[in-house]
Amino acid sequence: MQEILIHAAKEFVKLFGELLFLFTIISFFVALMQMYISREKIKNLLSTPIKPINSVLGALLRVITPFCSCSTIPVLTGLIRSGAPFCGVISFLLTSPVLNPAIITLFIAFFGLKATILYSAFVLSLSIVMGLILDKLGFVREVKDKIQGSCACVEEKIVKSHWQKIKTAALNSKELFKSVFPYLMAGAVIGAFIHEVIPEDLLGNFVGVDNLLAIPIAAVVGIPMYIRTETMIPVASILMGKGVSAGVVIALIIGGAGASLPELSLLSSIFKRKMIVTFVSCVFIVAIVTGFAFNTVI
């Protein structure tokens, strides 16, 4: 027991340090970007007259940013504060962190080009469609007021010099960090605990049977876990070599990386409970649909 706690503590330090570094750096550069690129320009970037294009742009914006789900939060917050259309914001969120250049490269290496194209197509398509649906249903109301509201220090003040812009960006990122810090801490604790307590072989045995329930079970089991997609892909290749179906493995990857408890903890600082539940449901649907598609085609 003592050894488990020591390993969990080490994992917590590693995970929290990574979250702290990434969040601090990214939130600062997002704030700095807003000093040079007005909120109106950011909004216009994802504000074409056609909402499906906004949703596509939101999903593609995530594809070119090689960060994990936790480090996506500062960017997501910046998009919301800039007034970007909700459909694009949600498509951005749902694509994170299961599709980026590093993941695509690993997919090609371990599963081949056909599987990579199928995976990318389904994740992108479903994320775009769900972004449009949630926007249509008015889920923008589920964004917390403190996030949706503007930063007074940026909104009302025109900053001219480069040094002033850097100082203002630092102050804005500091305020954002203070509001999200408890969620970063909670996410790191949950991630470290799950990482050390749940054995990998138990997971493999639990979802190893290829039947109609195996894919939904894999998605459900994956959601409470903190799984970096880049780490899971080589493990998934081994599981498939031992007889686990491709659909089960894909559902596990999407469920685990798409809606882990640490990420949900961070998203709780942005969204109300209804949106959190809906987000998990969307990830679950993406995992199941893509999983069954893999079993059919691969």
C-alpha cells in the first residue's frame, strides 16, 4: 500500500507539473495573442455565414494543435471569451485530444493508412455534427458567466506598446490560472490515483470479448480513466495482437482520452453540469459509432 501511494505521489507531481507548465504557457500566449489580434478578428475567423463551416473550422483548428485535453482548456476559454460561435467551440473541444498530428502519425505507424483515414473521418465528422446540434439546442447557455464574461483589463483598455501588451497578457493569464487552479489540482490527483490503482491487464481482460456489448463497455470503462492517446496507441496495438477487436480498442481510446475525469474536472470550471453530462454523452456516442465502424471495415 505504501509503495502504491509513493508511486501515486510521483505520478501526481509529474502530472501536475505538466499541467501547470502547459496551462501557464498556453494561457499566457492565448492572452498575448488577444493583445495583437482583437476579439472581433478571432470571432470572425470562426464566424462565417454558414454554421457548418464554423464547426468544420473549429474541428480543424484542434487538429493542428498538438496538445493534450488538459492544455486545451486555456485555448477553449480564449475562444469562448472572444465570442467565437458555439458550434465551432464544441467541435474544437470534441476533437480534443483524440486527433492531432502526433496521434495521426502514431495511427499510421501502428494501424496503417486505411485505419487512420477511417478514424480521422469519423472523429471529425461526428464532432462537427454534434457541435452544430448543441449550438442549435442552445447549449451556449451552459457556459458559466465568469467565463463567458469579458476580461475588463482587456476589453476596456487599448494597450499600445509591446511591453504593455506582455504585462497585460501576464495579468490576464494569472487571473485565469487562479480561477482554474483548484480544478488543475483535482485533475492531477484523480489522474495519479487512477493511473496507479487500475491494472492494465484487468482492463484488457474485461473488454477482450468480441461481442455487441464489448464496444459500449470499452467506452464506459475508458471514460473514468486518464489515458493519453499517444500512450494508449502502442498498448492498443498489443491488445489487438492478443485478440481484442479493433472496435473495442478504438472505443477505449476515444472514451479514455476524450472524456477523462481530469479533463471533466477542468471543464467544470467553464461549463455548467448539464453541459458536462452532455459532453460525456457525446464522447460516448463518438466512441461507440467509431468502434462499430472499425469492426465493420477493418
